[in-house]
Amino acid sequence: MATEKSNVDSTPDEHESPLQRTIYASIAVIALTSLVVFGVLHQVRADQPENVWVLYFALAAGTPILFDLVRKLVKLDFGSDLLAGISIVTSILMGEYLAGVFVVLMVSGGETIERFAVERASSVLAALAKRMPTIAHRKNGAIVDLPIEAIQVGDKLVVFPHEICPADGLVIEGHGTMDESYLTGEPYQVSKTPGAEVISGALNGNSALTIETLRRPEESRYAQIIRVMRASESDRPHLRRLGDQLGALYTPLAVAIAVITWVVTGEPRRFLAVMVTATPCPLLIAIPVAVIGAISLAARRGIIIRRPAILEMVDRCKIAIFDKTGTLTYGKPALTSVATEPSFSREEVLARTASLERYSKHPLATAILEAASAAKLPLADASQISERPGQGLTGVVEGETIQVTSRSKLLKQQPELAAKIPTETVGLHCVVLIGGKYAATLAFRDQPRADSRRFVDHLGPNHQFDRVMIISGDQEKEVRALADQVGITEIYASQSPEQKLARVKQLTAQAPTLYLGDGINDAPALAGSTVGLAFGNVSDITSEASSAVLLESSLQKVDELIHIGHRMRTIALQSAVGGMAASLIAMGLASLGLLSPVEGAVVQELIDIVAVLNALRVAWPPKQLSDFQ
């Protein structure tokens, strides 16, 4: 018979002081010890009046529970505590001291069981919080230790072998590997060389690395993950609100049944028996434990739940909506062709373009640099570099002005020149001008993920999705080409963010929607869908638009989340409905006189334990979490 917490939107850590938890645990130990001693004395010295003093001692130890009850009654907080208080007082007045001690044990033990269950289900959050180092090593000539709170942007830090990286940054010295499994859920060693990005919370390998910090520790991806998880664990999805509402109705119902039993039978012992068996504990404890367990399990798999309510809805979505880039594709365009004018060679164009693009942060710049590196082309210095929206990238390389832009932009700036350039076919393109003359058209293709088609085929038969579609801002021919490759027939192309949102809202009004996007350009659509999943990067983790963030951009993780949500809802309802049904049956038996107060207390405690242990199964991963291979 655990205490009710329906009016507190927080985890137990936030509303129970360590002293209060210690007191309740101590009371549970005293009550249990007293019951054992009483049992031994009853066997050795049966019917001796002195034996009952052991029970008096246990009841006296339970006084803080009554004080806590009075405090809540003053605040008009009527919960299952009221049932416990009435049971304890009635037991004392009727001389049913053994039953009273059992109630004391149930209340204090229920608090302790709940604490254990919540801490077990929240183990990932606790491990994340404890994992971060307290000391970092700043390199400024000599290496100086400093508190992690003192780290500033731009500091040069040394991460020694097997240390946890204290901040997000870039490697500037050293070569090695890092284990990022705590953040991605994937047990792979990631190579780290100068220029590579490192994330706080990653475990360094066998080599020392020097990094330059990009963010302060409290602004790091790791800190953001902890904040998001803590906020999500204190959020209250529909199942928890349902438990609170039913729990609030249950208390007056239980009291009414007990009073009616007393009035009809004229036996106060039956009143007491009904009271000690009446508890909404399976609702008040099992559902929160299941929700927190699902959040923790998802985090271990590299899925950060921002809005716990999606755990109840993700397996009931009927329409799957994909943004094209970065979800069904890898989000890493590759250079596929260089169509040059006769007066320019492929090597010349690629070398000069790459020499300029290494100063750009555009997604296509990486593809150009990788192609130049693969061809082992030497790069020259660039000067007078300018990259402005609407104009593309310009600069001077080896005395020649280089401009990299799109055909549509060039059409606005130099329509006569743009008219001479061949029309693009399917794919991404950019136009290169050298010395003011058209030199080449570079074509790119963002390859579909190897498992995209299998995942699309998997959604209908395995998760009952009725429709799968792509909504993209890209041109229709590009979207259609990808859709044909992955087996999707329904597409909406050339959609602005506003049009995407309107379309998603229209679809969501018809059936629950699952939207998968990159979390940046798709923010309105993510927010407008029933469940919005962002394929995460450093800037996405706190995106207010997404319901959850996949730290690893993987369709496998989407399937895992669907299974985690389905499993949580199933187990939570098992514990809540099954536990409440068992409690009602026990109340019926008690009202018929088939359960004494002591027997009712024992039965009730067993029901609570079974319900909580069943709810804890959510946090333990099954042998097979996903059926998508």
C-alpha cells in the first residue's frame, strides 16, 4: 500500500528528501523485524501477554507515517495514504495489533519497493550523471588540472588514455579511437584524427588526444541528453495521468465498500480486512515504473525520449512520413560526374573547385573534397573567399576567379550564360565558373540506405502502417527517383516547410502519423505529427519540435522504438489492470469474511510486489528487441 503521488509531476528523487526515504526504510526494517520476533516468541511462549509489546514497539515506530498522513490531510491531499491511516488507527482501536504492524510494513515497505523500482528503471540516467569526470587537463605550455566547470570555449584539453572526454571539441593533436556507445548505443570504436569531432561522455582509447573545446560542458551534447532524459522522466504521459485519476477515485470507493460491509454485516473486523486489502498501488507505482523503464531502455539503445507520451502512441501510428534526405538516404551526397566544357579538363575543374570548397561548410563541399582526395589531386591556396546566400561560393585560386553556384541562382544573375548550360537530369547539381566562363556541371547523388526498401516493406505487415510516403522540398524528379528505389508510391515534392506542416496536419487528422526528419528543416512537420523522430546530430538533441531523437541515424532504431513503446504499454496495462483486479477480488473476499485483516494485508502486499516486478520487466531488454533485420 504505497503512498499516492498523483499531484506531483516529478520523479521521487525530486519530492522525497533523503531523510524521509531513510525514515521509511528504517520503519520497514523495524516492522519486519518485529513480525519475525513476534512469530518466534509466539512459537516459544504462546499466548504470553508480553509478546504483544513487540507489536507495540513496531506500531510506535510507525508514528511518522501517521504524522505524514495528518500533514497531507491538512493540505486536502486525499490519497491511498488515507486508507493506510484508517487501517492503522482501526487496528489499534480494535486490538488487531498484528494487522496494524502489517499495514505499517506495507506503507513503509511500499515506499522502499517503489524507490528500488524507480532507481532500477532510472539506472541509465544515474549512470550517465555519474559518468562525467570532475577534472579536466588544460594544455597551456604545461598541463594543468582544472575543475570541469572552469572549461571555456577554445580551451586546449588533453584527454589521456581510457579517460572520459569532458567536453565537445575537435581533435588538434594525436591519433586514436573513442568508444561512443554510451551516446549512440552502438559498440564501435570511432577513429579520431586531427580535425575529427569528439563528444563529451565518449571513452578515449589507448592514445592521448589533444582537443580544442567547442562548447562549455553544461552546453555539451552529453549534458543536453541528461537534461532531456530528466525532463522526460518527470513528464506525465496519458497512462500515468490515467493511473492518477483512477487512483483518486479508488480511495473513496474503497472506503465506501468497507463501510457498507460493516453496516451490512455488523462486523468491524471485516471493515478492517477490506481496508487493508484496498490499494491502488498497481496503478500508482507500476505505471510510472514502466514508463521510466522504457525511457531508460531507449536511452541504452541510443534513443532519447523527449516526450514520454509518444511511447503510448508510436506503435499505433498508421501513416509513416519520411523526409527524403538523411532518413531514407545517408545524408552524405557523393560526386557522381563532372561534365566539363571542352576547354577545361576534369582534373583542373575538380582541383580548383576543391581548393575553394575546403573553406566552405556546405554539405556538397565534403563530397567535392572527397572526390579530389580520391583522385590524389593537389590543392592550391584560395583567397578573397566569399560565400553568401543567393550567390554561392566565390574566390580566387591560382589567379583565376572561381564561382560555384546553382543553375537557378546563375539564371537570376547571368541569364544568358545560364541558358547555355545543359539542363540537369535527376540529382543534385552545381555549376562551376572559372574566369567568368562556364567550366563544368558537377552532379551529386545522395545514395539510399541499404536497408531503406526493406524497412518500407517491413512497416505494413509488421506494424500495420496503412500508408508510407515521402514529403520533401526537393524537385519531383529527384523525389520520384528515390521513391522508386525504396518502393514508395505516394510522394509530395517541392514542399516548403509551411506546406509540409499543412500536409502533416491534414494527415494527422485522418490517422496517427509517424514523421521522420532531420530535425532542422523539418521542425514544423515534426511538431505537427503524432510522433516526430529526429535523426540527431549535435544541434538536434534539444530541438523543441521532435518527440524523440535517434543519436544514430538508423532505421533499425526506429523499429526498436516502436517495439519499446508497444512493450511498455502492454506490460504497464498488465500490471495496472491485473493488479487492480486482484485487489478488488481480495476486497470481495475480505467483505465476505474469507480473509482476516492479517491475511488481507499479506495478500495485498504480494499483489503490490508482483505488479511492480512485472513493470520492471520494461527496463530489461528482451532477447530480441526488433524484428527488422
